[in-house]
Amino acid sequence: MRRIYLLLYITLCVLSPVLTFGTEIAEFRGKVVDASNQAPLAGATIYITDLKAVTVTNSQGEFVLKNIPAKGRFFLEVRFIGYKTQAVSIDLANDESLVIKMYPSVIESAEVVITGTPFSSNNKTNSLSVVTVGKTKLSHSGGTNLIDAIARIPGVSQVNTGGAISKPIIRGLGYNRVLTMVDGAREEAQQWGDEHGIEVDQFSAARIEILKGPASLLYGSDALGGVINVIDDLVPAPGVHNGTFTSFYSTNNGLMGTSLMLHGNDAGFVYRGRASYKNAYGFGYKDTTVPNSGFNELNFNGMLGLNKSWGYSHLTFSRFQTNIGLVEEGPNEQGSYLDEDGEVISQSQAKRRRLGLPFQDITHYRTALNSNVILGKGQLKTVFAFQSNLRKEFEESLAEPGLDLSLKSYTYDVKYNFSDLGNWQPAIGIQGMYQDNVNRGEEFLIPDYDSHNIGAFVYLKRSFEKGAVNAGLRYDYKRINGKDLNFEGTQVFTGFNNDFSNLSGSLGFAFEVAKDLVLKGNAGSGFRAPNIAELGANGKHEGTFRYEIGNANLKQETSLQFDLGLEYTAESITFGLNAYANRIFNYIYPGNFNEETIPYEDEEGSSELLPVYRYVQTKADLFGGEAAVDFHPIKSLHFENSFSYTRGLNRATDAPLPFIPAATLNNEIRFEPSIKGLADTYVRVGVTNTFKQARFDSFETQTSGYTLLDAGIGTSISTKRGLFNVWITGQNLLNKVYYNHLSRYKSAGIYNPGRNITFGMSVPFL
């Protein structure tokens, strides 16, 4: 199997240029002007996603895209500060120079999305609910990790374990029900674990696209709840070489983060390199610091590629390495934390940056070959990726890990987008993955296993003058083989061989019912095969405060979800309303039933009673919605508001589903004054109201509501090399003591982080 993947890599590298030898090379010219007075706009960014082609307008507003195919239809996107982003479909065979009229607007969000469709698409014609978060918003959020930075998006929340670990939850679904995409490939990093965050460099995200709802049609198993697509920086225009140094400091846990990035484009040969480092001691609330909750990261990633008339081919590679402290016990009745000898741990001791036992040591290697080749009259898009996730947990010794897992994943994704047949856009694809997991330590939670899965789909989109309809079908097959294990005379795992298969479908529409008012609807089915922990877990997992027991007889999850959305975008107001209803058959969840416990003895002979969590299945319903209204009474003033609500129901018992986030209401006022010599200046104040979560399963507890005050200020200074950005972000400014309902530390009596102020800057060079 591994040889097959290697051959696919080599074949693509060798044949891509050969298959397209003789492709006609052309230039595409155009001009960008102000719609009201026809004045040229200099410095506008022009981008074709499917070709990775980029340029900027000159002083006359003119642009030239060089070294591109002589024919073909593509989406061209134009961005310029202070104007509404334009996305138009262009025919490269048209010799006439294109004039793009830009309309003043305080809304500059990207119109072209790549998540949820086989080809780049105007968001107005995408039936799925996709939200885009740009680099500036990610940087200014003050998040301690990538998921923390997007957790305020309506419909998105997080299961957090301190400041280092956050897992995305979309509309009440997370873990293996939400797929994270990086470098065009699905991330595979033992994401079934409660304290397993995503292994992605926070600084590498130039944009994140969040798909809310089942996406099994295009992504297969594990996209039943949605997709988080992490997209790196655009490569610069030909002949441009530059870089950025970014740094920030957060007061709550002393988090220091720095990143250095350099990229360039030399006549179509493109490259990028990045090195990042983060270090933090334990987070705190009020006058308390949680000992051994710090972390550190050292990450390297890069890209080498070609942007030519036949398309593009980019080879990306990364090494993500982190050490994360794990907290075994909460505070005593007096609110103090004690060491192994029963002595109170002082504030100065808790703020040491050196981690103690237990802690995780995680190294994640990723390489991906991402290509789009103009083949015939269509486009052949391929992603071949290899990942190696090495996860160690040190519990009793700094030298020898207890839990030591090695997971290797080989994935492929091949799509062919046919040339437009009038207004029809057909696409077909095949995807698959092979995995091999090995236990190398002397403690066990999941068995050794290997798995194979493959899926194929057909997709069809019909575009109209004011909208589009789309439909698709997909078939998936997955086989997972759990290995038998007898360790020191004890049967730890019993082997199993399970097969899962499913037929998924989707049908949706998007239609502009009135000027700037778009109605969207989608009916889609989802599919998820049980993960290895659900099938075969048997052991204590550090940091989760529980003993997990899997069930090899679990069936696959399937779902049927209906979405309906209404979006209005004008110059001074935006409005969005989304509602959904999702029924999941054979919904899998862990539960502590009848207060079951088990005695657990560590290597030093100390014993404790741990709650036993067993994986069971039921029929479940999730329904809810999100609403967002942004007022802009004047150009410099923004009043942004959003609300999200999810309700989960266990159909077998009529009881609430576990681990459902509480309803939230976000309000923010943002003032953007025009100051001579400065750009992008802003002052903002925000209030987050999280409501009481009174609907909870029998083994959970009620969580009180709370209100958090945030604020921020920032500006940019123009230099010859670009914009020098500085910002200050304040979170939980009133130092509120609270529990988030999805916090993994709630059961141990550990509160969420208190006041945090982040100082950041980004400096261009070259």
C-alpha cells in the first residue's frame, strides 16, 4: 500500500509537466476603477485561486496576469481596502481587456471560497454555510491557539484544556465529526482524544474557511459536522520577494510567540519558509496560577512550487513540535494547588516555564503535494499527503514515556473538473487513506491498528444569472483492523475487524431573491465510521480524569441535515440568518453510567478510583441556528452582533445530549478613524454573553451563565516594505471567574483563564 502512494507521488511529479507540454501561454489584462468616478485604483490585489496566479494594479489601475493558460474559465477575485471585494467569472480566451468596477464599502470579506465545492466558487452561489476569517482578525483575536482564535464565530465553539489545547466544535459536533484541512489534506493526529488539539502552526493561517454542516459528499468520513480549512499565505506576484516578522506577548500565562516568514516568486518558481516559536507558563484566574498547565512549540514549515501556464504544483512540508503540561488534580477546598508532598505550590513556582510530570511531547510531520493541472479542457486537482504523528505522554519519568503512539497516514485526493458545459459544471473525484498505528510504550489506551478507506463522488452544479443549484452522490468504504494485545499475562485488547460503507448525497441551491439578498438551502447526508478509541479504548488517558472503555460492536453514524440561510450584504449593513435541523442515527458518545468507577494503580503503587466512561449509541437530534447583524451607520463606525444556539436531544431517553455548548450573544462596537500617516486604525469594545447551560446529561453538571468584556486597539504604519502593524487586545478585562461548559478542567474545579492582555506587532522586511 505504501509503495502505491509513493508511485502516485512520483508519477504526478514526472507527468504533470509532460501532460501539459504545449499548453498555450497567454497574458490576461485588465483595469480596476472606482465605480462612481472611474478613477483608477492602484495597489488592488488580483487573484485567481485555481491557478495560484496573483498580481497588483499599477498607478493607472492596470494589471497583467502572466504565464497563464490561453483559454479556460476561472474565478478572478479583486480586493482593495475600502471597497467591496469583487469576484467575477472570466474567460481567458477573451482578448478584450476587462474593466472591473469597485464599489465603496466598509465590508471587504472574501467572496471566493474553496471549501465545500470541487472548484473555487463565488460565495453567493454556494449553497453551504461557509464563513471566512482573515489573517488580521486571527492575529488580533488574542487567541492562544488557532481554534481559540475562531471560537467566537457564530456556531463555532471549543473543547478547551487550558491555554494549549482547543478542539473545534461546530453546531454541537466535534472530535472526529469535524474535519481539519491543512495544505489541502485532512489532518490526522489522533484527534479522537479530549486533550488532543490540532497540530498546526498558528502563524501559518492567512485565512480560515469554516464550513458548518455535513460535508461528507466531498470529504468523506469525519466531515459529518463540518470542516475547518486552514489556508496559508498567497504567494506574491512574479518578481516579488518579501517577508514578515510577527511577535506577541500575553500577560495571563506569559505566552511569548514569534514567527519569521519569507516567500517569493521568481518567474513562476515560488517558495515560502517559516519558523515559529511559542512558550507559556501556567494560565491563571484571579490570584491563582494553575501549575503545570504551560506549553511550548517549535515549528518549521515551507513550500516549493511552480506556477506555470499548465497550472501549478506546490510541495509543502512542516514539522510541528510541542510539549504540553497536563494537570492531574484541581485545587483543594481553600483554592490552593498542592505538590506530591502535600505542600502548597506558590505563585512563583506555578509560573516556572519548565514543565513537570505529567506532560505530552508531540511531533507531527506533514508533507503534501498539491497540484492543479490544466488537462484537456478541464482541471485535474490532486493532493497526495503523508503525515507522521508521534505522541508521547510522560507520567512517572522524564526519560521513558508511558503512552507512546506512532501514527502514519497516507492520503490521496484526486478530482477532475470538466470544462463548463454551458451553465453546467460537472466534477468527479476519488479519495482514500491508509493508516498504521503502533503502541511503543508500556501503557496503553488504544490498540495497534491499521485502516483502509476509499470514497468516490460525482458532483454537478447548474449556474443561473442570479444563483445556482448543486447536487452530488458519494460512496465510501472503510475497513479497520484492531490488533490483539496480551501484555505481561493480561489481555489488554481483543482484536477485531470491522467494515463500514455508506452512500451519501447532497442537494442545495443559492438564489439572489432581491438585490444583495441571497437565499440558501441545502439538504445533505453525513457519514462517520467509529474511531479507534470508540471501538477499542481500554485505559486511563492523562488529563481527562477518566477511564475509557471502547465498544467494538459500534455501528457507523449517519445523518440527515437541512439548512436554510438568508444573507443580505449592502454598503452599510449586513445581515445573516441560518437555521438547521440535524438527525444523527447511531450517534456515538461516552458516558459515565450508574456512577461506575474502577480502581487504577500507577507505576508507583498509588491507587485511585476513576470514573468509567463507556461508548454507547443512540438516535440524536440537533437543531438551532445563528444570526448576525452588522450596522455601519457611518464608514468609520461598526456595530457587530451575533447569536448562536444549539439544542441536542437523545431520542432514546428524551434527555439532553452531552457536551452541547451554551447559547452565546456577542456584541462589538468598532471605531476606525482616519488618521494621517496611519492605516487600518481601530478601537473596539466587545461583550460576550454566554447563557446558562441548564440542559445537560446525567453525568454532567449545570454551568452558570457569564459575561466577558473584551477590547482592542491597533494601527498600521506605511513603510517602503509594506505595513508595520501593532495591536493590543484585552480579554476578560473584568477578570471574571467562570466555567465554560465544554472546559475539560471544569470537573476538577479549575476555572477558565482570567484577564489577559496581548501586545502584538508584525514587521515587513525586504
